[in-house]
Amino acid sequence: MTTAVKPNCRLNLKTLRCLLGALVVTGSAGAGAVTFTEAYQAALKNDPNYRMNFYENEYAKENVVIGRAGLLPNVGFNYQASRNRVDLNGQDFLGRPTLTHPEYISRAASVSLRQPLLNLEAIARYRQSRVQSEASEAQFRTHGGEVVLRVAGAYLDALLASDALALAKAQRDMYAEQTKVNGRLFEKGEGTRTDMLETAARLDQAEAQVLEAEDAVTTNRNSLAVVIGMEPGTLQALVPTFRFAPLSPRGFDEWRAIALATNPDLQAAQLAVEAARLEVQKARAGHAPRIDLVATYSKNDAETVNTYTQNSVNRSIGVQVNIPLYAGGQISAITRQAVDGYERAKADQQARTDRVTIELRKAHSLAVSSVARIEALNKAVTSAQLLIKATEQSIKGGVRINLDLLNAQQQLTSVERDLAQARYGYLVALLRLRAAAGTLAPSDVTEVAAYFR
């Protein structure tokens, strides 16, 4: 919600404060405001990317059960029943040929058990499934941090767009008021047509900037709505007394050590290397013998035509050994593929480490520099306000002209916009720094939410 311009505001420093003083933070803390925490919670519920990552992690967890199944007993039951009619040729006691047609029902039921005793491939597959599940869990933690960054980026972009719109409208209103002042001065013979044309040109430009800012507000609010899965409504604004959280630890080397130890993306890469190593073991196990304990219990009733008047029960237990001798080179080729995959995983781990280090350095530098930048811009705002006041006095004394005042007003608006952008940039840099270090948690959402009202 933007601040309305009072009709009786005069074009002086008090007027500028009336127009710009509260516009760096343009949101309202009304009852219907969507807080930063509420936006994050809505994203966890509605963000399609997060839901996809959640079920992808659940999917990967089942690999442990699947891998373990290869080491457990395999029990099966089989039952078969059929009606038979046989043409049976034979001889009677005199040697004469006979033809009979016995009809009977044959039944067969069996229970079998197979327990692996030595299966190196199944062992490697089970170990690999556990590593893959841990890697998926680490990757899911990375995605959880990305949700915070997506919400923060979209929320703060929407706020920045609203601030830019409010500043653009304030600037337009200042030029409109200046136009009226120049008109009155011209009617009294104290102003010039050049002053009127200069102000009118600035007013037209400001109108175009307002339209551009309105489009930016619509675009950024729509982007936020996609992330949180609902209409944003009124957003919270930054508190007027913006205070920096102390950066702990402060040095980059300490942050890098934390990232190497706790960054979930790097943990996932390390686990991917281990999974690739186990894939090599699994491939090489194709050359190893497999030993299984096999037990069967079967009951047969009229199993064949020769025994259709008999019933039988069979109980067996033994060891089955399977030794691969030659598979056309398939196992060797699969092993070479696995070795290549292992080397690729190690290269990917190094690439991820480099990316995380670069992202960490960028976020750390921005977080540190933003503090000094915001402090400098706060001073610049004060200086720009004093410049406007001094320019107004100089115009009255005939030292300065209308164009100098317009430039001073433009400078104040530009500095106010830069200050708002620097504040939002600091919060994003703080979150990105913790995300790159692997320490970003839901508690950080609460910490950032304290910057809003």
C-alpha cells in the first residue's frame, strides 16, 4: 500500500519526507498481511518443486528394502490341479492289444525356500542401496534450503518492486507539484518557460517509470504466487529500524570449513562416489560363484499317467552352486562401465565442491559488503535531503536554477531505491551464505521474519 500525497504539502524538505520517508518500506502490517513465515509454510505445502523432491526422497528410501530383499529368504508356494483323460494302449494276459481310457485328476502342491549363502552381487547391491538412500536424504536437505531461497527471493523481489513503484509515484507527484509551483511563479513573472518545460519533461518520464514499475509489481507478485501456491495479498514491510545480525563466524575460511563438513550437496556428492564404487563391486561380482540353500516340500496326487493311482510326498534340502563361466564379455563390459561411472562421480564431486566454494565466496562477500553499503546509503539519503533543502535556498537566492532542484530530487529517489535494494540484498545474501555452508534451517526463516513487521 503506497502513501497518499496530501494536497497541502509544500515543495520543500518536509514535503519530500512526506512523500519518501516511509516509502523504502511500502508494505503494510495490517491484519491481512502475509508474513514471511506464512509464505514459507505455504511454499512447503504448495510448491510443486518441493513436493516433487519430497516424493523423490520417499521413492529413494524404498531402495534399502529392495536391496535387503536380495539377502533374505525367498519362499514360494505352487499348486496345480488338472483333469486328465488318457488313451492307454496295452496288452492283456494273452498278448492281445488293448485300449483303455483312464480318467483322473492330478494335483501337485509344493513349498520352496531359497536362502542365499554367498551372493557378492546382492551384498554390494544392499550396501549401495543404503548409500543411495543417504544421498537422497542429503539432496532433499539441499532442496529444503532451496525452498527458503525461492521464497525469500520471490518475497523480497515483490517487496522491492512495490518499493520501486511507491518511489516512482512519489517522484511523479513531486514533479507534478513542482509543475504547479513553476506555473504560479511564471504567472507572477518570477519563473521561466524553460523551468516549466524541464519539469514537464521530467513529469512525463516519471509517468513512464510508474507504468514500468506497475508491470514489475504484477510480474513479481505473480512469481511469488507460483512459489507459495496462493495469492500473496498484502506483504509485510521491513522494520524501520533495520539492524544487522552479527555475522558469525566472520572469516571466509571458517565458512568454507563449515561448508566442506556440512553442506548437504557435497555430502550427496561424496555418497554418490561411494555408490559408484559399490557399483564397481557389484559388476565384478558377476564373475563370482553364487551359493544358495534350497529346500522343497512337495505333495503330488496322480502326478503322471504311470502313477495316477499313487500319491507321493517329497522333502528335499540341499545346496545349489552356480559358477558363471562365460557370458560373451557382458560382465567385463559392465565392469568397465562401472569404473567409468566411478571416475565420473569423483569428477562431479570436485565440480560440486568448486561450485559451492564460489557460491559461498559470493554470498560471504555480499553479506559483508552489504553492511558497509547500507550504512553508506543511509548517509547518502541524509545528504540528498540536505542537498534538496540547500538547493531550494539557493534558488531563492538566485544561485541555483530549477534544473538543479530536479536533479537533486532525482538523486534522492535513486538513493532511496538503492537503499531498499541493498537491504533486501543483505537478507538474501545472508540466507545464501548459510545455504552454501549447509547450515540453513527453518529456524533461519524465523530469524529473517524478525526483520519484517
